[in-house]
Amino acid sequence: MANEKLSFKEKFGYALTAMGSDMTTQTTGSFLQLFYTSVVGIPIALASLVISLSVIWDAINDPIIASWVDNHKFKNGERIRPVLAFSVVPFALCFVLIFTTIDASLPARIAYSFGWYFIYMVPRTFYYLPVFTLRQVATADLGERLSINEYISYGQAFGSSLPTLIMWPIIYAVAGVTEINGVEEMINPQRGYFVAALIIAVVVIACSLFNYFTTKERIIVDNPKTPIMTAIKLLIKDKNFVYNLIIFFFYGMVVTLTTGYAAYYCNYVMLDRTLVTPISAMFIVGTLIATPFVKRLYNKVGRNKAMVIGSIILAVGAVVFTIFARTTAISAFFFTLCVGVGTAITIIVIGINRADVTDVLEWKEGRRMDAMVSNVTSLIKKLAHALIVLGLGLILQFANFIEKTDANPYPTQPESAKIAIVLIMGIGVLISSLLMAYFSNKVTLDEEIEKCKK
């Protein structure tokens, strides 16, 4: 059963869930900080700090929830898939609520916003666990795993780009627009953000339920109970898990810096919000171009060289963007195209690495820790996002970024803030991609698999 071939419908279900989950990730990454500063009126440094500190809360609840899932079995014998069914609605509801505010004093608005954000992180952890983990227990066949991850790559591409493509049109259509000093501004942004978040939440629920009813756990084992600290120690001492974790961290930084801050670049540097949609669309184009060839590339050059090739493509795009971003938006189009191609390659290989790490741990230690591997990996991506949010917030504060206030509801950003946005995006992606390439060459999973099979 572990090597059973998967139907198109099942693989499509994985793609849909990847799309839905990445839509929420991208929406919070691209718009939550903007919502806090431009709608709620929270200073950008404070908003960045609190969003970043949430990773500490994640570091507490992620391993606890993952350990419970690894050590628990539902009545139908499954460990992962049922979690998707009971977590999606609470997650979607809390997602909508973090994009709401109240008519009160600024301290009350801050308490309301941050309170809901920290509550949101718990159902988010439950929901993301099966999203990341189900693929690992679907099959043990390498070809099928590659195929699943190809579908997931397509879903992630659309999920990462759709919020940027559709959020602004929905927000502006619902909020209403007026012209202030020659610039379009929203009349009722609270209503616009709420409706946009509600639409995404409905999409997420529909995608997740389709995935739930089309997928199947084929790798089912009788695990010995593994205490949480024992599981963490086993993971930490596995060098391939650690290397893949580091690679995923820098992958998360790349995605956050590009798709996450395209709106900042278009709104504050180019002063043209209409560029957000076509620039973000190039990310999808890049993924669509690259994904059909990843399996062939993987089989030809292997996992390590495939990762390095993807990282080099990312680096080239970052260099071009850094040099030409202030003079022409064409550099941003090229940049996001390269990111689409590079991340399509790297995320598929990262997914294969994660499944193989779980298999090797089972062979070596006699216990399978799918949920722990996935949740700790997910935590690392959240850490990458948190650091970017904190870093960008502090840098923009230092660069004299002007957030919305009652006295200045439509601020114009200084040149220093515009330069900071370009540099943190371009240089950040360049450094991240080079480090991804470096650690990719340290992965020795192929050798480990051969040892375990003997």
C-alpha cells in the first residue's frame, strides 16, 4: 500500500490545499503589517516586533501539538488526515478576525489586534501540520513523491501570488476610493480588508475539505510513544534534518522578501499600486515554466545540484533587482520571474528531503515522527518570516518610514525609506540564495538511504 500509485484527483487535492494554506501565509505576510500600520494605526516598529515575537509562542505550541499528533491515533487508524478536518474552520475564522479592528482608543485597538493574532497562532499550528505532513505519509515511492511535490509547487505558486493579485482589487472595490493630493486612497479600508480576508477563508475551507476527502494515509505505523524532548533530541542530532531546516529557513526568507513585499515596493518605491498584480503574476509564470522540468532535473543531476541550480537563479534575479530597481520596474518583473523558477526547484527538493529524513529516522530509530519533522520545519519558516518582518520594520523605522496617523492619514515616504525597501529585498534574497546553495551541498541523504537499505 505504501507504493500505491496516486490518482490525479488526489494529487490535485494536495495542490489545492497548498494553494489555500499559502494564500493565508502570503496574506498575513504581505498585508497584516500593512493593515496594522495603515488601518489600525500601530507604529511600524511595534507591529513588526509583536509579529516577530509570535514565533516564541510558536516555538512553544508547535512541538507540543506535533508530539501529540505523533503519539496519537484516531479511530480510523490515521494520525494526520483527521487533524485537517477539525482544524480548518477555527483556523479560517481566526484568520478573518485578525483583519478586523475596533472603534476605540489606540491602546485598545493594539490590544485587540495583537490578542487575536496570538490566538490565531494555535489553530494555525493545527491546520498547517497536516498541510505539510500528509504528503509524507501518502506514499513511499520516490516518483510519486516527486509528482506530489510538483503539484504542491503549482499550488504554492498560485497561493503565494493570488493574494497580491486579488487582495488589492477586492479591498479597493469594497472600501471605495477617493483621490487625495492626486493619489487614490481608500474610504473604508476596514471593510475592504475584512471582505478580502473572508473570501480567502472560504477558499481555504473549500480547498481543505476537497483535500480531506481525496487523500489517504498509506504509511501507517505503530509508533512507540516518543516523549517530546526525546523527539527533539533525535531530530537535532540528525545532520540532514538540520541542513534541510537551514535551507528551508532561507527559502522562507526569499519568499517573504519577494512576494511578501512586492506591495511595499510598488506602493512606496514606484508609487504605482497597479504594478503589484503583474509583478506578482511573474512569480506564477516562473513556477509554471520550471515545475514540469524539476523531476527531469532531479533525476539528471541529483538533489544537491538541483538545489544549487535553483539557488543560482535566485541570486541572479536578486542582483539585477538591486542594481536597477530604482530606475525601472522591469527589474522587479525579472526578479519575481527568477524567484518563481528558483523556488519551484528548491521547494520540490526540500519536500523530498523532508520525506526522506522521516524515512531514515524510522529506519535508524524505529519510530516515525512525521508531525514533529513537519512542524519544526514549519516553525523555521515562521522564524524566517518573523525576522524579515522585524528587520524590515526596524530598518524602515530607522529610515524614517512614516506610518498613518490621525494627523497624517496619507503619508508620503522619504527617499531613505524607498532605498531601504529595495536593499532589504535585493540583498536579502542574494545572501539567502547563496547560503541555500552552500548548505545544499552538505546534504547526504542519498548516502544515508543506501546505508539504511543494506
